[in-house]
Amino acid sequence: MKKTKRHLLIASIALLGAGSLGSCSKPTATSNSALPVEAGVSAELATYRKQVLSQIAYNISLTIPASKQEPILGNETITFRLSDNSQPLQLDFKEQPDHLKQVWVNGKKIAASINQEHIVLPAEHLKKGENEVKVEFIAGDLSLNRNPDYLYTLLVPDRARTVLPVFDQPNLKATFKLSLTMPREWNALANGILQDSTVSGQAKTYTFATSDTIPTYLFSFAAGEFKHLQRDMKGTTMHFYHRETDTSKIKESLDPIFNIHQEALTFLEDYTQIPYPFQKFDFVAIPDFQYGGMEHVGAIQYKASSLFLDEGATKDQKISRSNLIAHETAHMWFGDLVTMQWFNDVWMKEVFANFMADKITQVALEDSNFDMKFLVDHFPAAYSIDRTTGANPIRQPLDNLNNAGSLYGSIIYHKAPIMMRQLERLMGEAEFKKGLQEYLKTYAFQNATWPDLIKILDARTPADLQQWNQVWVNEPGRPIISHNLETDNGKIKALTVKQRGEDGSDRIWPQFFEVALVYPNRVEELTVDMTKSEVAVPEAVGKEVPLYILFNSSGQGYGVFPVEDDMLQHLYKLENPVQRASAYINLYENMLNGREISPTELLAFYQQGLTKEQEELNIKLITGQVGDIFWQLLTPTQRQAYAAELEQSLWQAMQQQQAANVKKLLFKTYQSITLTQQAQDRLYTIWKEQKAPAGVKLNEDDYTSLALALAVRDYRSDILQQQLARIQNPDRKKRLEFMMPALSSKVQERDAFFASLADAENREKESWVASALGYLHHPLRAQASGKYLPKSLELLEEIQQTGDIFFPFNWLSATLGSYQSPEAAKVVRDFLTANPDYNPKLRAKILQAADGLFRAVKLVTTQQTGS
């Protein structure tokens, strides 16, 4: 913890923000009409409870048995102030009726039951002012992520109510005091500081201090057989819990993990002018965690494989780790200190976390190129959704929290930072920063909405942010940019730039971007202020006619930008790696739209660039595109024709490139696209002898990946069993054991594996399931696996109910992402036609995940017919 003076400042900030809650609409219920009891947490219920409830505190005791099969017993005392006791009060608990044992309201035991995921507290037992509710219950397992020797909570967005009774909505912040009784050899961390520890027989009880005031989705604990490390980082004591056993990874990773956290804290305290606002700063690395990380106050959770890297880690892996740590640390201010009123604004906490993480990583890592990283990280991911017919706006409506998980995705994580960078550029960095500081101080320890922030920012710029906000935040899609160049005697007479919606609309995306006039010996960059459907670029007039014009050369503009034929002849000569990256993205987007360049032409172009391109992030970009084109946009016959030459190009490029990280990226691509017997034999020798190509460093995970790649090609039936024997870490061993049936050469075993996924219990390790599905539906297995598609779509609604927020889309992507046949596309379209009243948010997810399939069918057909 930091010095006491920080807490004085925090207290003054809290007083400044008092009474400044974001606006809430009036409840529809009155003293004469009780709210309906319905599943989930409706907006109507949330609005009512926000108006009548305050000063909520939870005191929770849980007993965790040694066996995963035994129930976790719980006792809970909830205290709160109530301003209106004229109608029943709904307490959320999404569990089976037998999980509720006893309930007392203000000292009186009542006959309570679970009704539509709620415990209804009768009005006659409630009173205005202070109230106390006591509950005995069995904790729900859905979000406890129980394993034989550890467990952890993951309660975003509305999963706290699946574990214990709570008022589960983000604007009812509360304090949590937790007591955990668990096996003696376990340890634990939670939101509050560990206050006391006692041992009795084979059990241990940890008592944690009262937490900071937080929303229910941030309540968290992790318990189990974790190793514990402690470091003092410039006055902040950090506790780190993990299960890693690879000593080389531990040695290489511990210093960066602690240092990046400290650098992120320092940056954010300076940027926000608010000291770290909570009582402690601890974190835990969890094997196969569902997300990259989760920003629980005082108990941040991370995916272990994202934190622990060895000496062979690529630059991209190190940047990703830095960005992840910075992202979760930024959440302490953006999301945890100031929280959205309702999950329709969940994107706000994510956009600022990503936006700040990009800034922090620029400072935390040497030789990081902010513009390069921003472009490669965000634009392809944002386009992958925004180009689809299922695209969603950044800010989406939400009528019930049980649909909140469907709001997450690449639009809020990747398009929103692009939007925010445009907003920062529109306002100016200094005024934007002051506006964010005012926002955080005004709403500290409270809740706020996007309109609350826009109001603060709007006062600091002459621009009309309300109009700007409409197309960027409230509507989906992107513009298609075109241009007209008039020349006379070798000089530019006029350059005009136009935009229209990709959907054919005449919408206008106000934005800044650059165009580069590329000459044989220089590049001249001009800024376009795209405030209308057509704008002139007066600075271009009178300049020499260039070899070609590169659009979006600084990588900040958003849309489908034009490409020119002459660009391909000179692109690799551009010195600026950001300009090359932007060009690669422009080429790929035009190819997917069936404009200017075909898949085979772009593949041939990238083959030439495997040795010419030196920047690691650009190699990552183009090799990713090479893999996509090879597997999804070439026919099986074309693949066989291209395979030997492409394999050879990748292998030669790997040998010629000097940087170890680039060599590894090229080797991984070679491994991914390998088809010929010669290449497979080469990979098998590398795996068998555990001898990597010269200059490439491979670890245990890499050799497992290599074994999986060979197994899906039916190279040897025993290769996975042999790899399993090599693995020492028990968590990684269990992962491979789970996946092996999905890679079996026997169709019956694969059928049985897929059938097992109908049982939610077999889908608990979501990252394992998604990885296994990727192999089950691999292009080389497409003919045999297409029969799984109808059932996969049928399971989606259940998966949304039982899985975490990213799992429905990950399920769909892993299932549909490798197909290119009209038959597969027909399965998807038939499903949507047969279900006209299907959940619209899930329908959008299907359209997003199937977009690559639909485009592949069209592009492959075009190549086959030559039309």
C-alpha cells in the first residue's frame, strides 16, 4: 500500500463526486403495483432498486470442501438502507430451489423460495431505513470454476447471482467481507486484505478485511494450491499467486510481470492525477483462464500462459503481455473507480482500458512503436466484425442483464479505441486528458454513463460531439473511401476524397487520416479532414504526380481505403513500417470485398515479401493473412498446387531472416500450412528430436502445438500419446488429454467427443473446448466434420446461458471459421431461416462468425468460374 496522504486525496475526490450519480429514469413501479418477477435482472428492476437501496454491505462465509463433488456451503448477512418498503424486494439468486436453505429478514425467519432467479423478500418484513437479511445457501457452481485443487470466481457481467444471493447490478456498489474455510494446504486471495488465518484439523480459515466499495461483478476470490510471491514495488506491496512449474518461464517472467504492473500504476497515477484508489494490489495467474485477464479490485486474474513467457518469446508475445497487464491495471480507474450505470455502457471501461494500455506499453517497453502496435492490434480485429451483416454498434441497448454477455466483442475492444483516438485528435490531447480527469474525479467511487462523459468533453471542444457520436458510437459499420485524381502536365490539378457507407448509405464518419504521395525518392504525407461526403485536399494541388497514393498512411483512419496497381511494385520499398502495415490491411480488405486484387494475387505478393519485410509485427500481419488465404480462400486443388512452393518460400525466408522472433513466426506459419509429405517429415523430425531449426527457440508448448499439427494431418496415431508423456506440468497435461479425442484419426472417436459437448459439464474449460473445436473442424477434416454444424448452432442458446461472455462467439468462430463450401453456408442460412424469432444478439454473433464462410464461398466460386 502507498502512503497515507493518498487516502486523504481519495477521500476529497469522493466528496467532490458525492451526489453526482449519472441519471436514472424513474421506476415504472409504484407503491400500488409491484414489479414483475422475471428471469434475469431487467432494466426496470435495476432502476427501481437503484432508487430505493443504498449502503449495501455483504458479509459472506463459504466452506470449500477438499472434493470438487461436494457442495460449497454458504452463510451470508446483507445489510442495506431502504427508502421504500411498500412492495416486495427482489434479491437475485440464479440457482436450483434446493440451494436456498433458510432466510431471515430483520431477525424473523421467513418462508422463502427461488422464483424466476430471485428470492422475493415480502414487504411486510421490510422497513424504511436499516435492514438485515441473513441467508443460508449452497453456493452455485456455474461461476466458481472448480478444479480438483483450485477454484476461482469470474462473475462478470451478471454471474455473482449464480454463486450467492446479491443485488446483482453494476450501480449498486457495496462492500464485501469474506471468510473462506478450505483445505489446509490451500491458500487464497480476495478483494480485501487477508486479516486472519486459523487452522483446525485438515481445514484452514482465511478472514479477509472489508473490501473497497465495488460492484457485484468485481467481487472475487481464488483459492487452491497456488505458489505465493511478494514484492515491494516502490511503496506498493504486490502479492502474486501462480501454478507455473517451468523454471525457465518463471525466471524469465517474474521481473517483467512485477515491473510492468508498477510502470502501469505510475503512468496512470500521473495521467489521471488520482493515486491508486484501493486498499491493495494483488494478482493471480490461472491455467486456461477464460479471458486474458479480469480486473477484480485487489485480486486481478490473468491467463497464466499470457504472463509466463520463456526466452524464446516473440516481441509480439511480450507486447501482448505488457498490454494485458496495462489493460487490467487501467481498469482500476476506468471501470472499478468509476463504473458504468448499466451494462449498455460496458464498452466504456473496455475502451479506456485498451486506450490507456496502448499508451502505457509505449512507455513500458523499449523500441515499441505506438502507431504500429495500435494499427496491427485494433484495425484487423475491428474490421473482422464491422464488415459483417451482423455488425453491432459500440453502444448497444440492453433490456436485461442476462443478455449483457452478448455485448462483448471486437467492436468494444478494438473499434472503440480507434474511435477514442479520433476523438482525442479532434479535441486535442491536452483537453481530452483534462476532460478524463474531470470525469474520474466527478464520479469517483460511483457510476456514470457515456452521455455523462460526452457532456464533460463537449464543454472542452467547439466540435459538435453529439453529432460525431451518432455515427461512431450509436451505429455499426464503416465507410468505403474512394478518390479522384486530376492531373495536368505531370502535376496534380485536384485531389478529392469521397466516402459512403459500406452498406450503401450516405452516412458520414468525421475523421482525420493521412494520404501519402509516394515518389521514387521520397514520400509526402497530407492530412485529410473528412467532415463531409466529399472533400478536396488543397495541399496536393501543384505537386508532382506520384507513383501511387497510399491511403491511411498513418494508420489512424477507419474504413475500406482504395489501393492502386502500381502500389504492389513499390510497396516493400517504403521505409515506414506503419505505412506498409496500413497497405497490407488495405489490400486484404479490398480482396475480401472482391475489389482490385484476388486471393491468389495477394498470396503471390506476400510470398515475395516473406524475405523483404523485416518488421516483426508486419510479418505477423502478413503471415496471418497468408494462412487465412491458404486455408479459406483457395480450393483444395489449389492448395495442393501451391503447397510445395509456399512451404519452400516460408522455410527459405525463415533461414534468411535474422531476427529470432521473425524466424519463429515464419516457422509457425510453415507448421500451419504444411501439406506435402516432405514438409510433414521435416516437422516430425524436429518434434521427435526436439531440435528446433537454427535460430528458432521452441518450448514445451511449441512442441505440443507441433504434435497437434501433425496429428490433425493423421501423420502418426501415437504422436499425441508420446507428447503427453513429455509434459510435466499437470494443468497442461490435462489440457492435452481433453483435446486428444478431437484429433483422433478415428471418426467414431471424434463423433463421441463432439456428442459429449452437449453436456455443459464437458464445456467447463472453455479455452480447451475452443481449441479442440478448431482441430475438429480443421479444413483437412471439413468433409467429415460438416455434419456437426447443425447441432453446433442448436447448442448456441444453451452455451450463452452456461458459458462465459466470450464463449458463444468463440464456439461459433472455432466451428465455422474453417469452412468454405456452399453446403456449410447453406446450413447456417437454413438455421437462421428456420428460426425467425431467434435471439437477435445471438443471431448477430452467427452472422459475424459466418462472414468468412460466406465470403469464401463467393470468392472461391469467382476463382473457379473466372467471373
